[in-house]
Amino acid sequence: MTNLPPENLNNLDGQMGDSSLTVLNSSIDRLLPQSEQSLQAVAASLPIIIWATDLKGTITVSTGSGLSIWGLQPGELVGRSILELPINSENIQRGLAGNQCTWTSTYRNIVYEHRFMPARDRGGKPIGLTGISVDIT
């Protein structure tokens, strides 16, 4: 917290020089890899699959210990179409059209709950999907 009076907080952006912004950006750059490592550690310890696609349905991210049930390693699905996987293609098409979706499926006697939502650019336009598939057996 800061001890600056409220009226000074409104002018804080005008008081920060280029050197302050450089320090702030440098701090953010150092924290991002730590956040990514933390997310990877969580994904590796839970029976989940975290995935993302572009708008064509090409997988851009695949990680999580849940992949091992399928005989896959993290990243191994990158470059493949999500529509090739045993996932409800109707729901995937809805997602690629910009809708959020949740459903349950069974594959190799394992029950999964799938959740995904559109990834959007700064203007709000869908650019792909981000999702998670959780073993709820």
C-alpha cells in the first residue's frame, strides 16, 4: 500500500518517468517465467489436460499429466487438429464460433469433464480456444 494522498494517486502516471516504467517492465518480465513454471507444476501434478487452439482448431498448447493416460507427452499434440481427437466436435465448433462450453465424455473408461472458452484479442474478437479436460472418474 502507499501513503500518497488520493489526489496524488490520480497523477501517478504523470510522475512515473521512463526509468520507472523500465524497472516495472523488467520486474514483470522476471515474474512471467515463474508464473509459467508454477502453472506447469500444477498441470503436472493433477489428472488434467490444459490445451489451447487457434481459430482453425490447430492445437497450440497441450500440457498436463492427463496426457499420459493417452500415451502422450506434454506438447505432443501441438500442430494437430483438435477435431482429430475423441472430443465432441459439435462442442468444439461452437467454441470456435465464440461460445463457452462444458460437457462430460468417456474415453477408455475414463470420465472427463471438458471446459473451454474462446481466447480473444484485445478487441474482443475470438482468436482460438483455451480449455481444460479433467479426469473426474
